[in-house]
Amino acid sequence: QVQLVESGGGLVQAGGSLRLSCAVSGLTFRMYAMAWFRQAPGKEREFVSAVSRDGGSTRYADSVKGRFTISRDNAKNTVYLQMNILKPEDTAAYYCAADLRPRGYTSGNGDDYDRWGQGTQVTVSS
């Protein structure tokens, strides 16, 4: 059974930092690209960042470039999202997702991801 479990969310002031983690089990983690998405109340799900199987390739939404960093530890079956210089508009539920198909690129399309975590809430106060 594939499980993705996010943690690390919370309440932080604008300008602060948080580090999200997503622990994955039930699949061969190193074989699959991983991504983070977010969804704010009343808004559509939004791509945040993705990382390739070996961590060598990453991509980011323009809104988080230069502030967020995605990484993974294949020995720990975990993907991370370091979020710095947080803004109130970063407030959302953050979800990690696994792309179980052997693409040659990291996708920013949520429809390309097959397994999802339950989400962790990030709230940034102004």
C-alpha cells in the first residue's frame, strides 16, 4: 500500500521559514519523480515544485522561485520542501505527490501524479 505522509506545516509570520517533509512508503521511492502542490481555500490546486528521481533536476513555479527549495533523500524515502521568506499568499494546504510513470522530465501537471498525501497546512500571518 502506497502512503505519502506530509509533516512540518504550521503557523509562521511573514518572512519566516518552514521545512515540509513527505515520507513515502509502499513503493521504490528512488524510481519516481516527486512534487509538491498547494491549494488555498476557494482556489484551484497549484503546482509548487518537482524533483527528478535522482534529485538532479528540479522545477519551480515562478511564484516560489528563489524562496523555496525542493530536495529528496532516497535513503530515507523522503522529499522535502524548504520554504523561506514566506508570504501570506503562500498560505495553503501543501500536498506531496508521486509520478509513477517513467517520464523523461519532471511534470508540473497535477494530472500526471498518481499518488497523493493527505496534506499539511501552512499559514503565513502578515
